Amino acid sequence: MSWFVRKDKGIQTPTEMKREAPDGLWYLCPNCKKVMNTREHKLNAYTCVHCNYHEKIGSDAYFSILFDENEFTELDANMQSADPLKFVDTKAYPDRLKATMAKTGLKDAVRTAYGPMNGLTVTMAVMDFNFIGGSMGSVVGEKIARAIDHAIEHKTPFLMVSKSGGARMMEAGFSLMQMAKTSAKLALLEKAKLPYVSLLTDPTTGGVTASYAMLGDFNIAEPEALIGFAGPRVIRETIGKDLPKGFQSAEFVLDHGFLDFIVDRKDLKDKLVSLFKMLL
Ligand SMILES: [Zn+2]
């Protein structure tokens, strides 16, 4: 039965000959269109192993990347939005909230938590773009404000990971008030001499850019993240001019002095911890 005995050690089938990989095992990079193992992609902090494209990720993934052994305590996990304006667009606002909660498993567009990062306890707020475009409503503002209170009370550094289309139009003025509220809380954090680092991820725009996202002791960003206030179309129509190449990319914003540095997500945790230790 010599035909039955494997002469060479290991499996020799070249990758391109392999078939029938079950669904969900492979990740297709939307930037370079190359394929990699989802596990490999996850271990690489959800960045492409071929072109370093930074996949858009949510609070779950950031918590797992940043907290030691994914160990953390969530704050105000069940806070939900009211409907002060009885707002209706294509859907009534409470129905939109309910549908979004069912779809995403989230309660609103930010999650706040504290836990160890390389042994240093840090309080952080991480936004979720899946929840109505990461829009900032009263729950987002209130949770961030309370997370800052927690940081002050327990003397921890504060990290904000922004990812947002801006203010939540369904809450109109209530949403805009969150800009002032979070900014005032950050002033108290500064008074307590505690460090604040703001990480801007793809995309960070509107009222979020115009408030807490740009108020860090250090404002840093992920590579190629879109960062701006109004969208490029609105600006083009307002000023009546074509916009420069790469306008509103993290690299462009860095060149023009609005950011301190750009950080690869694989180095994020170590860089943040050394920054916090320097500032504490
Ligand atoms: Zn890629």
C-alpha cells in the first residue's frame, strides 16, 4: 500500500488549490482586495497584513485590543435615549432606536469602561459607528461626562476613541448641548491634572470634531482616517473651489498642525501607556 503512505511530511497543497473554506474564516481586505485568515487579521489588530489598511472597528474590538486580557468594567451600560422632541423622519425616533439596538446589540453610540492597560488603570470611552452613524446624542454626551467624572474620582487617565458622523439630528439642540457639557467636564479633568488623549478614527466629523475629539492633551489619529467638520461636498459648494488632494485625511490634518501624531493600531496600546505615564 505504498501509494497510501504519505512520503513528504506536512500538507503540501498550495493555498490556491485549497477549496471549501467555511464561511467566516477569511477576511477580504476592502482596500487591496487580498484575502487573509480572520484570526490572523484579528491578531494584527484588525489591520491588513498586506497593505496595513485599518478596518473600521467598534468598542468591542478596541476594548479587546487595549485592555489587558480584555478585562474591564463597563460604566452606565444600560443608559438609553429618551425622545424629548417626539422626532419623526422616515421613522419615529424610538422605533429607530429600538431597531438599531436589535441590529447592533448596543444601547447607544458610545461605551465607557475602565480597566488595566499594561497594568495602568485607564478610563476610556469608545464610539460605535454602527449605532446611527456614531452620532452624538444626549446619551453619548452623558456617558462621556460620567466617564470623565469616574476618571477624576479614581485619578485615572482618560482616553476617548472617536468615530462619528457628528451630532444626532433627532435630538437637535439636546445633541448640541453635549459639546459644551463634555468640554466643561474635560476642563475639570485638566484642573485635576489628569491626562486626556483623544484618538480620532475613521471617520471623525461634525460636532464631535468640534468638541471633545480636538481637546486632548494629545490629539492623535489612525492612518488615513477621515477627519473634518463639514463634509468635502459642503465645503466645495461653500467656497466654490476644488479641494486639495488628500484633504481631510489624517495625514493632511497632521501636516496642517491639527494632530500630534498618527499611530498604527498595532502600536496603539504601548504608545498610549507610555504617553499616559509621561503625563501623569
Ligand atoms: Zn489590504
